[in-house]
Amino acid sequence: MNNSNFTIFLPYLYLAWADDILTKKEFDTLHLFISSRNWLKAEDKNFLLSKINLASPPSRSELSEWKKIIERQIASSPKTIILFDLVVALSNEDAEVISFKPQFEELENNLGILSEEVINTFKESHTTITSEYGNVVEFNVATLTSILDGEQAPIINKVKEVISRPEFEYETSTDIFVYREKVLEWCKILAKENLGNMAYPERYGGGENIADYFAIMETLSYHDLSLVIKFGVQFGLWGMSIQSLGTEKHYEKYLKDIGTLDLPGCFAMTETHHGSNVKGIETTATYNHSAKTFTIHTPHEKAQKEYIGNAANHGRMATVFAKLIIDGHDYGVNAFIVPLREENLNILEGITIKDCDLKMGLNGVDNGIIQFHNVVIPKENMLDRFAQINEKGEFESPIPSDNRRFFTMLGTLVGGRIGIPRSALAAAKSGLTIAIKYSDTRRQFGPEGGSEVPILNYRMHQRRLFPYLAKAYAIHFGLQYVTQRFIGKKEEEMQEIEALAAGMKAYSTWNTRDTLQECREACGGKGYLSENRIDALKNDTEIYTTFEGDNTVLMQLVAKNRLSEFRKEFGEMNAFGIINYVYDQAKTVISQKNPFATRNTDEAHLLDKEFHLNAFQYREKQILNSAAKRLKKLIDEGLDSYDAFNVVQHQMIEVAQAYLERVTLEQFYTEIESIKDENCKTILTELCQLYALSQIEKNKGWFLEDGYMEGVKTKAIRKMVNQLCWEIRPNAVALVEAFDIPESCLAAPIINP
């Protein structure tokens, strides 16, 4: 046959057979196309049809030869952009072939070929050989570690030294009581190292450094997550509830012993029927003025305190949240110190404690259920920073509003919503380190007659892991920002900070859940073995999406805060402000939604910081604006505000998600701007670009529906995500090594084959 007639079909034949399987659809499509070309001679048609014979597929060497012909042609035709350009070049600019452009484009569509992406893949494969790709570290790992650790580097290094000691060898017993005692023993070691009391005032033996405390929590999470939660319950929830809700008399009496672990305690807030709805809890604290006492009581089984860490075996006291009742009047939720056990750990009269027993994870934590049967405690056991009972037996508070007082009280405990997402992030970093290091050494398949290739060289494997790697770095800087905002908080900023902390808790813990699942699958059967630790990381962090607030509920809290800010802005807006808003909207349409911008696939544009920030900001504003309008319409139509919020709940989650993604991206870019080391700056910029584009790709349906982008642009973004993954690959192992996780903590045999 005419050789040029065969070569112009080579791209389609190669793409159809590249996966070694010619599907029925591919066969039917090619068969119909070849058979109906009148300009082909009968012998040419027969020859071409013989190349799609299911019973006689081309050999690997034949496929390899086809590919070389295609790559040589592309290399000699630099203007080749779409597949039809290649067809024309292979036909030697044949005018008759050029006239059939619509038919060839229809063939591509029927075969499901993305023309530009295919051409770029051929270009890349011509310049980069998969089997020869490997590690080429382009930055100083220690420098990047110092950037990640920041000012907390000294305390982080101290914690790493402690948890690398022989006594911190992992407990492998399946007996939960053995495991619990080991975790308690570890906590005692940490207390002796003055790590537990780090956030407490110096006059009570503490370090008076909340930033270091959060860094300790995150670093401990490289080791054992049961230890982290036990540590957090004892020194965080129990100790900091005394510090945040109590007054000097409570600090003097309790804080030093809590910090040394001489007084193990609990944080008893959650009830069986009222998990997230703290305001609805039913445990009561009834005041008796003549005796100057409170009676703590569980009115029925569904009001029992459930899932309480440190309760089943070790806790001797608890901060108990209960409704304060004085002379039959309910003064809302307050906090009280209630003894649970004697020093010898015998349970006190009036207290019933049950063991939650075996859980999905965190079995080194002794979670329990507590019931109070008319337990009497002295008046001074009320944590009275925000509310007191005076000498006349009357309720007093510097905050007259019950609602405001309640939320002010809970706001002091927001630190838990910073510690948990940082702990979750550390678990995600551990999973990524194990999966990426394993993938760098695990070899499978390869070119005909050649060596097997590291699975980290495969584009799909990079696609599975590297966007999560980029997101881990992004969340790292996002959580640093939240931590700094919390430490430097001002009264007028508290609502925003609380919402931001709640949102980042959800954003980080959901990301950890998804990251660890992908890491497990990316390690295949090895990832399923307990010895390689991903199972423990997965099981232990699963509950992170629930405690310190159910993630979905927290995201609604974030959305309500954003709507409140939106309403405040528009409520205060005068006529001039409204004109400016309309002008800004029009300006966005002109600059970002014009046909050139929505179709712009230029590489420099796709990697541009301003494009990323504009896209994230635009999406956030539009979703918020849409939710606000929809809510107003529902309420204007007569729907109760509670029901209106219920109708738009799914949209509320999108409001929160868009806000958190925008904040995270902004903080990533802000951090990059401050970095002096150019090599670290370059690799972090690539990671930031990957984070930005992979999030846009995830939300491409929204961008397409809104008209902010057209299909050609979202396809180009997908291709750019692929390319960034490929470019990050040589540095991937170094990027996880920059987390500087102690080898004894990783403890996964698959990373040291």
C-alpha cells in the first residue's frame, strides 16, 4: 500500500493499541472510518484493517517502532499542537488529507482522544525516558526543614529526641489494657521532661508557651496517636479547661499537679444525646445555698457523659459541663470540677463509670462513660471565670447575655481545634513519607527487554500522591497562620479566629483521611500490613473528623460566620459602597471572564500566582454571594430562618470549603515570599502551583458552569497538573525527608528494602 496512507493512521493505531487491548468501541470506530474512506484503495483499506485484527495484535516491538516514527515527526515539526497537525505532517502536507480535517476530528472525538494532551505526551516521552527518571535533589533538605519548623525548631527537636528513645518502642500487644498502661507510662515520661505543662503559667511550673505546646502535639503525632490524644486530654482539655475557665484559686490548687501528671483528669462535655450541641446537654448542677454545694446529676441514661478520654482507667477528676440550676431556674451551661476516683483509683460513691472498650482506633486511650448520681461538690469547684454565685446565692456574670457567655466560654477552648488538625497533618506526612519512599524503590513493569521501573515514575502514581504532598505543605502553612492568629488574638477578632480554627480542623482532618487512604492503596498489599503503620495511622485518625466537633457541623459554623461578615459588610454599605461593589463585579467580568481569559491556556498564565489567587477569590465570593441571595429569598418567601438554613446546607459547606481553600493558598504564597533560599523557594513554588491547579481541577465543574473557564482551559490545567507532578518527581523523596520524621517513628520495613 501507499506508505503515506499507512503513516497518517499511525497515531490512531498506536493510541488504540497502546494499552495492549483494542476495545470493541475502538475497533468499531476505526473499522467504520477506514472502510468509508473513498480515497483509499481497496488494498490500502485491507492492510489498515489487518492492523486492527483482534486475533493478531501488533507486537511490542512493532508498537515501539510506531511510537518512534510519531516522536521523530513531532520533534521535526515544532508547530505541531493538535493531533491533526501530526496527521498533516505525516502525509507530507497532502491537500486531500487536509480537506478531511472535520472527519479526522470526529474520529478523535469518537475514540475519546484529547488532541493537545496526546501531542504533549508524545513530546514529553521524546525528551524524558520513564525508566531512567530518578532522584535529583535540587534544594537543601535541612534548610527546608528549618523553614517548616520555624521558631519552634528547638522544642520540635527535643520532642523528636525523646520519642526516639528505646522506651518509646511501639507497643505491639493486642491487649488494650497493656496498651493503655504503656501510653500512660509514655505520658509520665513526657511530664518529667516538662512537656505536658508547656502552656501553663511559669508560677505553676509551666513553660508559658502555647506555640511550643502546639508544636509538641504535632511532633508527638509522628509517634503514636493514642499517646497524642492521652497527652491532649490530660494537659490540654483537662488542664487548659482549668486554666481557661477557672480563676486563681483553681490554678493554685490544681495546675501544678496536672502538669506533672500527679492528678490525671478528664474533660466531660459530650453526652450520648448531645454531641455537637453542647448547649443542649442535660446533666445538671443544682446549687444548694445553705450548704454552699452543687449536686451533679445525670437525669437519664442519654444524658451520660460518653467517649470521655482518661475516664475508664486513670482519671481522678473531671471538668464536667452541666446546666446550672438555682432555685429552679436554668442559668445555662457552666463547668465544674468533679472528683471521680480516690488516689488509689477506687471509684467514688455516686459515680458510675463504664469502659467504651475496643474501638476502631486509639485503643491506647481509656475512653469511658460517666454517670453522676446526685454527686455533691463544694461551691469552689465551679469554674467561675465567666459566671459566679455571690454571697446571697445569686447568679452573677460580667457577661449578661446567656448566649454570649456560653460562646465566650467555649471560645477559650478553641485551642483543641488547633492541636487536632496539626496532629492530623503529622499523620498525613507520615503516610506520605512511607508511600513515596516505598514507591521510589518498588519496581514493576518496564520497557520491552529493559529493567523494571520504580512505580513512582509512573504518571498515574505521581497523580495519586503528589497533589496530596502539595496539599500537606499548603495545610502546614495554613495551620501555622491559624496558630499565630490564635496566639495573638484580640477580642474583636475572636469570632473570625474561632471560625477559621473550626474550618481548618475540618479541612485538615478530611485531607488526612483521604491522604492515608490513597497512601494505603499506593503501597498495594504492603500497605495493608500492620507492620508498615498505615493501618494504625488510618484507624487512629478516622475519629479526628468527629471529635472537637463533627466536621460537617464545623463547616456550617464557618459558613455562618462568612455570611455574618457578608451581611455586616452590606448592612454598613452606603450607596457609594454598593456602586463600588457593582463596579468590582463588572471589573472581574472584564478582566477574568472575557473570552481571552476563559480560554487562555498559556503556560505562564496557568502557573501565574495572580491567576490562582483570582480564581480562588472569585469562587469564594460568588458562592458566598449565591448562598446569601438564596437564603434571603427563602426567608423573604416566609420560610423560617432555621428551615432556610437547612435547605441550603450543602451550599453552606461549599461556602466554607471555598473560604478555607482561599486562605490556605494565600498563606502558602505569603510564606514563599518570605523565603530567602532560592532553591527552597523554587520547589515550594512548584508545590504551591500544584496545590492551586489541582484544587481548580477538582472544582472544574463549578468553574465551567459559572463561565469562568472554558473546556479548553480546564483540559490545559489537567495537563499542567500532570506536568508539575512529573517535574516534582526528582525531588519527591527529598520533600518528604524534609519533614524530618524520626526513623524509629516511621518504623515501616517497606521504606528500607
